Amino acid sequence: MYNYKNILLSALVFLAFTSYGCEAGDSPASNIGPQVNPKEEITFFITSDVHYLSPGLTDGKKAFEKFMQFNDAKHLECIDEIMEAFVSEIKQEKPDALIICGDLTNNGEQISHLDIKNKLEKIKEEGISVYIIPGNHDILNPWARCFDCTEQHPVKTICDEEFAEIYGDFGYSD
């Protein structure tokens, strides 16, 4: 599921915020991310395991309640509100960058990826760089589901190429 591109992206994100003593512009990663003088302080927020589930994928009834009983306290019943508060806090704090290290979605649901992308675009609009690294829940996940009354139904997930397309503006095109 993981490939060298993910490892390379992680290394590039690291390099974007370090210069190994080079003068500004001499860094091997000088064309990636925010341009920072190595003597300046930078701030970045790192998070992982958001496990976002699009509100449109659940009616909150019996099938969802049953799923939540065995859901490792992911708080999916209020994940949209949690994510909105997170976006608001990031915009208020204004770090130089936000790094999300995998498991953006509950189980790789395409609609969840598209919804969270829209939320992350609000952060980018504030001039904050956002970098995304996929997790084991994000790509080709056979457990991508919607919850309808008493039943769960499979929904479209995404492959690694679609992940790169969706998140191209969040580190994958650099």
C-alpha cells in the first residue's frame, strides 16, 4: 500500500523546513514550501489519525450506532464539528505549515477525502502551507462504508493516483 513516493514526500517535507546550514535559497528543498531563513523561527503543527467521515455517509441510526460501539473512540458522531474547530484553530494560530501524517479519513471514502480537502483549502487560503501523507486507512480501503438505518453499504474508495490528484496542492505536486 505504501510506496517510495510516500517516503520521499516525508523527506521532502522535512527538507522544506531545514536547510542544513545553507544560506537561504541554497537548500536542496528551496523550491518546496515556504521560503524560510534558517535563522528564523518557524512553526508547524503536526497531526495524524483524523479519521474524518463525511456527514453524508451516515444517518446516525442503528448501523452507525453499532459501528461506533467498536470504533476505538474516534468520535465520528461529531467529527465534522471537531474538524471545523481544528480548521478554525489553525487559522487563528497561523503556523507556517500544517502536516497531517495519515489516516485523514475513516476508511478511505472518496467523499470523505473530497470533504476534508475542502476544509484544508480554507487553511491554505490563509497562507498556511499544508502537507498530507496518506495512512493505511486512506487508500484502497475495503472497509469504506456508508451507514443507512440498519445496514452498512460499501462506498467508493480511492487509489494512490486519486489520492495524489486530490491532494496535489498539499505537497503531492511539489
